[in-house]
Amino acid sequence: MVAQTPAERALARSYTTGDGRISFRISDLLVEHHPNRSLTLTYWLTVVRPDHQDERWEFTLPWEDKSFADIFTSPSPDPDRLGGLVHLVHALLEEWWYTKGRERQSAKMGRRLL
């Protein structure tokens, strides 16, 4: 895993949901910067839940919100804004996890790995 900026390092950290029911163990993160200042975040992760087999996934999150562009590239981003970014990305990751089985758009964002 090559995380260059503080934002990439923060986004590449594994975490457990607030209720403690699901852990997202992140093994790699690729951040692609596009000329229009949008990004694509691609995660390789293992989802760990009690009483379930661990599942490995590739999850791709297109990021069009340019208001965070400076946070992604800054060598020392504002801690509050960085925390907000991490919170938003985690919320989107969890939303994908819970909706991937019934919403087409969510389903297209992830690919289960063997």
C-alpha cells in the first residue's frame, strides 16, 4: 500500500463501524487524480462480521466533490476537514455495503474477490 498524503494514509486505515458489528480491513487503497480535480478511490478490503465468513472485496468510489481537493493533496491538511472527509468516505463505504444487494448503482461499485 503506497499512501503518499496524510489524507490517503487516513483513508487507508482499517476501521470498525460505530456499533462494532462490521470491520473493514483495508489492505490497499488507490487514489486516482483526474484532470478535472475529481478522484476515484479504489479499495481492496476484507469485511469481517461475527458469525460470517470473511469477504474480500474491491470497492470503487468515484469522488466528484471538489471542495475536498485540497485535503487530498495537502501535506498538512486541516485536521477537522480531514476528519470530515474520512467520516464521509466511511459513511459511503457502509452505505454501499448495506445496499449493494438491492440497488443497482451500489452493486456496480463493488466486486467480490475470491
